[in-house]
Amino acid sequence: MASTLSFSYLALWVAVYGALIWVDMRYIAVLVDVHTSTLTNIASGLAVVLFYHYGRQLFVPFLITSALGHSLAATARIDDLHVAVSLLFGALLTVIAFISARLWISRCQQCLDNVSVLFRFILIACFIPSVAMILLVSVPLYIDNQLIPGRLKFLYIEFSMTYTTSLLIWVSLYTTWRRGGFQLDKINKKNTGMTLSALMLAIAGFSYFPGAIFIILALLVYIASSGYWRTLLVSLVILITSILVMVPHSLGAFAIPDLDDGILALLIYVFTTVLVSISISIHASELRNAVAARDNWQRKASLDPLTGTVNRYGLLPELAIEHEFAKRARYFYTVAVIDIDHFKQINDNYGHLAGDQVLKDVAGIITDTVRQNDLVARYGGEEFVVIFRNTRASDATHVAERIRERIAASVSHIDDQSLAYTVSCGLAENHTDDIHPERVFDRADDCLYQAKKTGRNRVVVAPPP
């Protein structure tokens, strides 16, 4: 749904759009013979984004503004240019921008979600409208004898590349502002340093060190692959602005005898740099999102949905890792197996909802009692397991006793009833000759069996070897 456009914003955007087109035609470009459309295509990129955001509200004001602005500037600079031709060209700028916006909305609305859709956006919303623009303009230019034979191909390459580059920058900025779909890096010394480096390399590339312009590409690839999206966009804007300022004085590394070929080489460089940088950034974002989704899925798959503790499938890998670390670092850890006494009777007498509440309350007490770096897991049914990291059984016994006492002193409230219960616990620490962690777990489980057998509501510790 298009956003509402106030009169103040309407006046602002019309003024900016018209000024860019007028300045480009009046002071920078000649309609055909000199390389044109830089600021005009920047204006077109802005128009595409505004049409996407505001819908049709800006179409008529922009159409009138572009036609009049282009006509006033072009006729003032070119004496024998027909007013109708300049009006048509100016109006077509807005029409093509509007078509690009509609194609963006209808065919590739999520244009920055992945690289394949990005390239579809370039083909459908950028290249096709730019081809149509050049073909439509070439007819009246031929009639008016303003188009030199053989220049159509050159005009198409120039216009399509500057138009596409402008759209890529504007759409990237808009998408970042509107959706926040990319990781926005904070402003710090590192990012500021990379941005300033891009500025200095751009200036050097068009003055005393032409090769610096190619070092920028490597810097931008690093910025894009590292996920510094805001820094990347700022650096691209700096690069393009520097080129616009420096090109009238020097083409730098692209200064070759044939001016047309030099300009085309520069346009190809800018287009390739922008496309590669944004593509790498999008691909890097895809990879980060995929890794985050995988980690989130693994985290959810390893958690017990009722108690929020680790489940059996999350416990076993953690136990294996702890056992391996203990063997290498020669330290001890302790495993506690805790079971709720007479849990079946709770389910039978009070219902499964009451049993679920008891499980959640027990899990909460265990989690609150142990250290933050210890692992609490629901092994299955009413059985919980605690891995006391880097802890001897003698120390873990005190914690297990506190757990038992706290649970025995607590009650679970089910509807209007208060339900009391107890737990039994078995503990075992690892031995130096334990090849597998299952042996530690089995000893703790045997101790739990002894606690159950000898009266419940107690802690039994496995004897040392």
C-alpha cells in the first residue's frame, strides 16, 4: 500500500527531481554529442523509489517537471533543437521511471532478498525500460537530425549502465531504510577508516595514482563480504560522487586516446563494481541468515518445549564434549540424575496437566539452584540430568542436596490444590579410565536406583574407584 504524500514532501521531491534534470541538461550534458544522463539517471533512480513508495501520487507532477525542466535547459543550450523533442525526452524520463517502478512491484518486489531475484530486477526493471527509452528517443532524434549514425549503440550502453547503476544504489538505500533487511553495521573507527580509505583511493585514482581505482574494488568486496552493509553503501556513494567530480578533469586509468571508449570503460567499471559489491553483500546476508536459521532450528530441536531445558538429543552431545575436555585437561565433572518420586501417581490422581506443572516447577528449581554454566536437561519422562562442569562429586553433592531440599519444601499449585512431592538423585563423577561418557551416566543412574530402593527423597553418590 502506497504511503500518503504531504504537500511539503511533494514540493521537496518535485524540486529535487526537476533540479537534477535541469542542471544535468543545462550545465553538464549536451543532448547527444557529449556523454549525458548522469544526473538525469540519478534523478530517475530517485523517481523509481518514490513511485514505489508513494504510488501514482507523484506521476503527474514529475511528468510535468521533467518535461519542462529538460525542455528549458536543452533549448537554452542547443539553438536548433525543437521544443517538442526536448519535451518528449523529458516526459519519457518520468514514464520510463514509472514503468520501472511498476515492474519492480509486480515482478520482483523482494528484489534484494537473494542474488537471483536481484538479477531479475536488473533485467526486467532496469535494462528493458532503458532499451525502450533509447529506442523511443532515437526516432525523433533521427527526424530532427540530432543523432549521428552509429551512436545508437553507444547511447544505449551509456544510458542503460548509468540508469541501472543509479537504480541499484537507490533501491539498496530504500530497502535498507524501509525493511532493515540487512545487518546495519555501527559507526566505529574501523568502518569510518574503510569509508575514508575508499574516498582517498577514489581521489587518487583520478589524479596521481590511476591504479588506486582498482584497489577500491578489492576494498568494497571485503566490506561486502564482511556484512558491513551501511559502510558499503556509503563507500559506493562516495566512489560515484568522486567520479562525477573528477571525470571532467581526468579519466584517470581510463584516459585513452578514444574518448568514447574511455567513457564506456569507466561506465563498465562503475556498473561492475556496484553490481559485484551489492551481489556479494546480498549473498553474504543469505549465508548469515541460513546459518542463523540452522542454529535456531538446532537450538529448538535440542530444547524440551515443556520445561525449556535441554532435551535428550541436546544432552548427549554436550556430555560427550564435556567428557573429551575433561580427559584432555585432566579435570573432573559430575553427572546427576534426578527423578521425581511417585510421578505416575501424580498423573493418575491429578491429571497430566498437573504432571506438566510439576515438571516445569522442578525444572525451574533445578535451573535456579545450579550454576549458569552447568547444564540442565530433561532426559525423558520425569527424569532430569545435570552436568556439573569442572566439579568433583563431593561439591556437587551439596548442590544436589539443596535441590532435593528446595523441591521437598515447595508445592505446585494446580487449580485450587497444592501438591507436594519429592525427588531422588544419583551422582557420579568421571574416572580417568572412563573411555566413554556413558559409563559416568550409568553409574549415576545406578545411584538413582539405589536412592529409589532405599526410600526415595535422598541423594546417593557413586563411590570413588
